[in-house]
Amino acid sequence: MSTVLHYPQSQLQPRDPVGLDYDLVIVGGGLVGLTLAAALRHSQLKVLVVEAQPTSVAAMKGQAYHINLLSSHIFAEIGVWPAMRPGVNPIREIHLSDGDYAGKVQFTLADLQSDVLGYVAEHRVLLAALQQFIQNCASVTYLCPAELVNTNYSADEVELTLKTQEQTQIVRTQLLVAADGARSPIRQSAGIVTAGWQYGQACVVAFIKPEKSHQDIAYERFQTEGPFAILPLPDNLCRIVWTAPKEEAVAIAQLDETAFLSRLKQRYGDQMGELEMVGQRFVFPVQLKHSLRYTQPRLALIGDAAHCCHPVGGQGINLGFRDAAALAEVVLSAHRQGEDLGAPQVLRRYEQWRKLENLTILGFTDLLNRLFSNSWVPLVWFRRLGLQALRHIPLARSIALRLMVGLLGRRPRLSEIEV
Ligand SMILES: Cc1cc2nc3c(=O)[nH]c(=O)nc-3n(C[C@H](O)[C@H](O)[C@H](O)COP(=O)(O)OP(=O)(O)OC[C@H]3O[C@@H](n4cnc5c(N)ncnc54)[C@H](O)[C@@H]3O)c2cc1C
């Protein structure tokens, strides 16, 4: 069934004095695309979000994310955090360890002088809050399900062909934002090249209910096969992110439930008592991908369309939220100055802001994975020295923690509120 949420089809007709239907069209109503739309709520800009998957299908994605402090600040400033907050779980401690090595690092609230170190939330919780929020934004039109099937760039506008189940229609805009995920058809058709590699690893993700309380502790255990993370969710659920060589990950995911739980307990330890599986397991390939350009005239890439990183440290989606907040800031400032939103000099400000910062995090996650997925003795000693530094040098702890929670780098104005 085709539904146009919030606006009837008739409002997709031209209604601007200069003849453009929208100031900005976001293709991809995933978490990152919707965050950008929500961030533009007070702008007076006419924004269209186009999403191919019906709302009910998108909400069923069984994913869960580490939401770092910066992302939670962005949501708070936008005004969507109160709707998300009941469905997210705080992280109050982070434990890092290297295999069976006894020298564990424990980050606590005192290290950040904060009452929380981050949050964990399911995809459906975040998505539902954002969808609800933008339906109450008068300047945002949400077209779902609808697919972008063709783009035609010219000097003054982009012409987009959109297909719903009922009809094909053409809309024109100053700026097209690609929030259309890792494969990004828009990026590909624009001829923007990416660099990167597959890791030969894959991630098994699952929800687990432990017998004992998770105590709001997040664990990252580095194993030579790949990092293993446990993230605390509401209702004492935990999200497992288990990275292993690809064939092994597929085999782990295919084990029957008893064998899977027994294998998990070997890795998980018994600090949380008996474990119960909740829902299905998924496997997703691990890759590093970075667009060589984030923009070209009348086009900007955000989220996975621009970059994908190793899941170690749970940074991926947070980079996307930061892209969305940064692009919103650039676009709003350009709009106030009366500039053309799709002009190269405007989009360059976004690219210069985000590209190097994202590349730094991509490089950092890659380095962490390589450093710890390795049993070469000098490297083992080197990384254990690093863990000792984190245990005993407050400045090292503070820098590492601030990097993890997103407080290093240029912060978007949208993130300046404290939550
Ligand atoms: C199985 C799996 C598990 C994962 N687990 C984690 C995790 O635990 N933690 C973590 O941080 N990350 C995880 N990730 C990665 C995470 O899901 C992505 O980083 C995140 O979803 C990126 O958000 P996005 O909005 O940029 O893109 P997406 O979520 O991919 O959204 C893109 C949207 O664009 C829409 N779209 C695409 N083309 C068109 C078109 N032509 N017209 C209209 N709409 C279009 C799609 O339908 C989609 O809804 C996981 C990924 C997978 C596949």
C-alpha cells in the first residue's frame, strides 16, 4: 500500500515562486536521513524525504546501536530525545579487555564527570521517534514508500523522478542529499568513487537476556578473531556484536540455539548467569568504505552513503548523525545568507568539516581492529602497554573516552545542549 505521510500528493506540485518544488530533497528515510530532516524543522526550508521501504518494514530491522553522548545531545537539541529516552538504556561503565589478559580497563562516570557515558537503543525505537517527529514538522514532507529512479543534474536544479505504487512524478530541488545507505545508488550514478576494503570478518549480532542484571555496563573484549561487544539495553536485554573471520561467523550464526548459547557463554563468561536468546541472529559483513568526495554541485552524501567503518567501538551510526547535524548547520547558515544551497562553495564547507573527521575515526577503528586481531608477540606487548597506559594515565583515559563518546573534533551547534 502506498502512503504519503503528513502531506497529500497534491502538495508535491510546484509551489515556489522560482519554480522549484523543494529546497532540499533527502533520499533515504533511515536514521541518518530522518535526523537531517528533523534538524531542519524550524528552517522554513521546504524539505522532502523519500523512503523506499514501507514504514512497517523499516521498523522491523533487528538492529541496535551504541548512541554516543554527542548523538544524544543532537537529538536533545532537535527535540526528539524525550520520545527516544524511555526506550534507550544508559551506559554507566565501559570495560575494555584484551583476551584473557588480566589488565582490564574500566571507564567510569568519574572519568568523564558525567552521569552517563552513552546509551544503547534499538533501531525501531529511534526510527519510530524520528518518524513521529517529522510528521509534526510543517516544513517536512515524508513520501513513503517511494523510490528515486532517476536524477538529472543541471546548473540550477536537480530533477528527480520518483516512483510510488500509483504514479511516477518529477520533483525539482536546489539540493539532493543522499542518505541512501552503504550501496548508495545516488553516489554510484553520480560517479563518485569509494576507497576501502572488506575485512574478511563478519559480525554476528543477537539479543540476549542474561539471568543477572547487566548493570548498565558495556563490554568490548578484543580477541584475536575480532572484537566482541556486549551492550546493555532496556529490560535487561543485551546486544551481542561478535566479530569473527567470515566463515566462522556464518557457522556461529547457524548453530542451533543450545550450541550457540554454549559457545556464547565461553566468550561471554559467566558473570551474568544463564543466558536466553531473544529473537533472531543476523550476520553482516564488515567493511571499510570511504567516498573520495562527499559532495558535487547540487549533491551531498551523508551517513553510510559517505562512509562505513568497522563496528569496533560502535562509531558507525554516530558518524552519520554528526554528518546530518553538520550539514543542517551549513545549509541553515547558507539559507540565512541567501546563498544557493546546492552551490559548490556551500557544500564544500560541509565536506571540509566532515571528511577528515570521519576518515580519522575510520582509520582509528581500522587500527584498533588490526592491533588487537593479531597474536604477533611484540604487538601483543605493545597493546598491553597501551591498556596499562589507559589504566594508569588519567589524560590517556580522558582522551580515549572523549573520542569514544564523540566529544573530540568540531562539534555541531546542534549538539551543544547538555542532557
Ligand atoms: C545486519 C546489520 C547489523 C548492523 N548492526 C549495527 C550495530 O549493531 N551498530 C551499528 O552502529 N551499526 C550497525 N550496522 C550498520 C548500520 O545499520 C548503518 O551504519 C546505519 O543503518 C546507516 O544508516 P543510514 O541512514 O546512513 O543508512 P540506511 O540505514 O542503510 O538507510 C538508507 C535508506 O535509504 C533507502 N533507500 C535506498 N535507496 C533508495 C532509493 N532509491 N529511493 C528511496 N529510498 C532509498 C533505504 O530503503 C534505507 O531505508 C548494521 C548493519 C547491518 C546490515
